[in-house]
Amino acid sequence: MLKYSPSGSLDTYYFNGGILNPIHYGSYFHNMDAFCRIMEAEEAHIMATRKTRRINVDMYETYLTPVVRQMLCEHFARISSRITKLGIYGADAATQNALKKHLVKCGYLGAGQLWFHRDPEVLKAWTVR
């Protein structure tokens, strides 16, 4: 039986001999209320288990305001204890730079745990390595 996360992604995804936990934060466009609700639901879902995850986040077509970008950083900070690796793809340049700067500066994720890439297949391969 397949299990899905609150964002509609498969909860566990097998890829090249590794296990991924995708999160679909894409296609919210400018609807920040819906995005914030799904982000909270994903956080509760992730924190409900003790297992660590290799997470790939789809950010295509979601345009975040600076306030919501900050909320997303705080979201990743709260779930950082459950993250082995975090890959983010599809984010626009402003979102990508803001997330990278904040997450690296604050030390929420260690060296080698965070990577941004445009190609989801390359990012999946990095995540399971």
C-alpha cells in the first residue's frame, strides 16, 4: 500500500538503491495561505516519526514573499533533526539565495546536507549517495 505525505508526494520513494522522501511545495504560485497550511501539515507528518529522511523539495512555480521565505527557513530549522540530506530544486533565484544564506549561516544543517539544483534527477542521485 502506498503512503502519501500531506503535500501529495509518495512518503517513501526508492531511487537508485536509496530511499527519498519527497515534499511537493511547488505550484502554489502566489497562494501563500495554502502553502503555509501544507508546510505545517508536512512538518507535523515528519516530526511524528523518529526516522531521519533524505528529503527532496519541489519548489517549481511557488513565488515566496520574504516573510514566507523566513517561515520556510524556520520550518527547515524545526525539522532539521530529522534531515539527513536536503535537496531543493525549482526555486527561483531569490528564494534559493535566501534559503541558502539563512540555513548555512544559522547552522541548521551541517556541511554536505544541503544542495540546490535545477535538475531533479541530478538532485535525487546526490540525495541517495
